[in-house]
Amino acid sequence: MTFAWTIVALVGVLAICWRFLGAYMVAVFEGRTRWLAFVERPVYRLLKVDTRTEQSWQRYATSVIMFSGVALLFGYLIFRLQGHLPLNPQHFPAVRSDTAWNTVVSFVTNTNWQSYAGETTMSYLSQMGVLALQNFLSASVGIAVAVALIRGFSRKGSKTIGNFWVDFVRTTLYVLLPIAFVAAMIFIAQGALQTFAGPAEVYNTLTGATQTLPRGPIASQEVIKQLGTNGGGFFNANGAGPFENPTGLTNFLSIVLILCIPVALTYTFGKMVLSIRQGVAILAVMGILFGGWLAMATVAEGQGNPAVAAAGVTHQPEGNMEGKETRFGTASSTLYNITATQTSTGSVNSAADSYTPMGGFAMLTGMMLGEVSPGGVGTGLYSMLLFAVITVFIGGLMVGRTPEYLGKKIQAREVKLAALGVLVMPITVLVLTAIATAVGAGRAGPLNAGPHGFSEILYAYTSQTNNNGSGFGGLSANTPFYNITGSIALLLGRFAIIIPVLALAGSLAAKQVVPASRGTFRTDKPMFVILLTGVVLIIGGLTFFPAVSLGPIVEHFSHGKLF
């Protein structure tokens, strides 16, 4: 399949997901889909949850924090006791304390940043009982928060925004589990590994050496890492390895799984606020940004590697194949990696550190937009809605009237909460990057000098704060300094945004709907799409341009001499 036909097929499949998966999620969150009620009801009894009782935004946020705190403790204990627990055929010892903490924080925050090689560090129990489990649970938390914000827009005069435990359970049971089960069957049929047999010893008849091939329950973890926009792989090679991503079909399905829920949630949003056009407007902005960054990266990688050209190899007919799988080629690899960095997934099927300066620029700056194009499951929608609130505020200033969005007046409290949610990420990234470049422990991490080494540090904190998890690959990040500072980025990037989002949901739900008038700024028209796109670009550009100028931009103009 050519790249053009791949894009056509991807758009077609996502259009189907947008309409039907989006509508299905509306039914799920409105309680009209109960085909797994026989499983759902015992879970509520175990949690002692009354499904008829809703929560204020404060109680909803408290539930999110409490659940995440328990998950952190549980995962950390599993990692630290790994050497004494079952399902450890390779007899791996306990995970080092700082690595264990960084890893569990990473997976609970839906980031899945990995500063270690999974196949040589984690037992089957750790892979399944912490990493794969959190791939489901952290994704469910993100979707639940997004649905709570949608209710904030759709309700009027309400003191509640839903029940976290109900939203969380329904997301897991009705959305993530069924899709992941079907996708896992396809991956297994295509050759992805799924076994408890332990590593395989293979004798090489050419060299006379015996090679140990790690194996494990891989397919089941692979699909939810994509579907939940998680990204952490069983293997260090992630989606580049045939045990995780065996064929072109699984490669294409991985991209579909990454994008389907973030795209479909825009339909869910439109349906729940009683205006599909509002959801289409949000989707249009996401599509414009995604398409622009994909085009940028595809062109950059298609022109070949400037460092290779500087070494005298001027003929690169396939483009920059350095660090890429020959099974997938340049264009498909670029599509995969841009998809993963424009969402909060972070899985890769090629080495980001080997991309051209502008190819790396595309992956880096795609995250710097705030993971909104289309962003992660839940996180993409609620992050874009924060930008939408800021956009209508700016629009209101232009015409000299109180801004409104979906019939709700946007006043000082709402603007402050939206601004806080938007600015947490860039402030965290820039402060931690500055610290890392100023201290010896931070400067010891990059394996490259000059602009590329700076890009590796900047990319790491951008990835972690945006709950993405991808890495440039040239940073020695499994050190106490990077594990501890990375954990700060992970926690702030998740919960310092979720809390303002839920506070905004509570504030909006309590408001009454203001009837539209001739002076109302229409937010379902092309003008709003253009303005919202501009606001996202301006905020990201003004905030990060000085930093990226020191990294990929100066590297690009060096024509590979500093690569």
C-alpha cells in the first residue's frame, strides 16, 4: 500500500470511528449501554459506590487523586518486591528505587516514559500487573475527566459533574476492554507474541553461539498501549521490533488504535452538548494541526539525512532511513511517530534520535502544542477545550462583550482556570530543562554535544510533562537526577492540569445558559476554527521558540555538521 493510500484508508477508518465509536461512548456515559451490567454491578459493590450519587468537582478531583495515589503505592511495591514474587522466569531482581518510582509515576500518569529496557528489567508480573494494568486504568481516568468537563458545558445550574467511579468503571469495561480484546486477537494472528513460556534459547548455526530471545505476554500489552495512548512497550525497541509489531497490518492498526478514541471523543462532545457542529469545529482544528506537522516531518525525512550527506553519501533514494525499519520505510515510520507524538502515546517504530533536525523538530514541537492534535484519550479533548475557553475570551475582547462558549458566560474564574491549565506544561518544561542544563548531573545525560544534546534534554522534559513518554534515545535518563526531576514533570503535567479542568467543569456546570443573540460569537463556524488554531500556535510558538532555536533549528542550519 502506498503512503497516499495509507492516508486515505486511515481517514476512512477514523471517520467511521468518529461517528460510531463516538455515538457509542455517548450511550456508555449516559448509562444507556449496560450489556456488561453483570460485571459492572459487582465492581460497584466492591468499591462501595452508589451509582445514583453524583459528585461535586471537589469530590470528583479527590477521587481521582486518591485512586491514583493507591495505584502509585501498589505499583511501587510490586517493582520493589519483584525478585520475591511469581511470574519471574528470568529471576529479575527488585527494580532500583528511583527507577521504580519514576516508572510507576510514569504509567499512572498515562505517560509510560521508560528509562530502562523492559525485557531486561521487568518480570511478567510487573509487565502485566503494573504496566499493562495501568495502561487501562490511567486511560480511563483521562477519559472520565474529559466527560466531566463535557458535562460542565452541557448542564445548567448543577452542583455536580458526575461520579468518577462510575465514569471510570464504564470506560474500562465498555470502551477499552472490548476494543483491546479484539485488537489483541488480530495482533496474535499476525504473529505478535503472547506466552508465559519464558525466554527462548536459539542456537546460531553460523556463529555457533546461543542467543537468548526474550518473550512474554506481549500482544495484550501492545494493543492497550496504543488504544489508551500510553506508549510504553514490552521491549526497548518498542514498535520497531517484530515481536510487538510484526506486519504492515499491525503497524496500520496501531496508528488507528492511537487515534480512534481522541478523534471519536469530539463526536461524543458534540452530541452531549447537543451540537455536532461544535464537535466538528474542535476536530477540524485537531486535523489542521496534525496534517501540518505530518507534512513537515514527511518532507524533512524524505529529503535524506544531512549528516549522512555530509559524510559523502549523497544518494538517499528512500530518504532518511537511518534508525528506521526497512519493513516500514520512511513515510510509514514518520506517520507512526508523528501520530504518537501528536497524541500522548509516545510509542515509536523508528529511532527519534536519528531523525533529521526538522523531523525531530516536528515531533518535539507537536508535543509543545499541548498534545491537542488530537492529543491523548481524554487529555486531548479537555486540553483543546481549555484553549477554546481562552479563544472565546480573546474573541470577546475583540468585540467588546462578555465572551460565551456553548451558552455559558466565560468570566474571570473560567479564564484563570483555563490559563493555569494551559501554562502548567510550558513552565514545567522550561524550568526543568534550565536546571538540567545548568547542573553537572543534567549535562552528563546527553550522549551528543551541542544543539542535538540540548534537544535530547528538552525533548525528555517535554515528553514527560505532556504525558507522552517518547524519548530521543540519546539521553542516559536512568539516573537519580533524571528519574527524580522526571517524576516532578510527570506529576505536574498530569494532575496540575486535571485539577483546573475539573474546577472549570464545576464552575461551568453551575452556570445558567445564556440565550444566543446577534452579537454572540459563533463557535461552530470556520472563523472560530481559524482563531482557535491561531491561539494554539501562538501560545506554543511564543513560549517555546527560544528553546527550539537553540536545538533543532540551529542544528538544521548547520547542515548536519553538528548532528
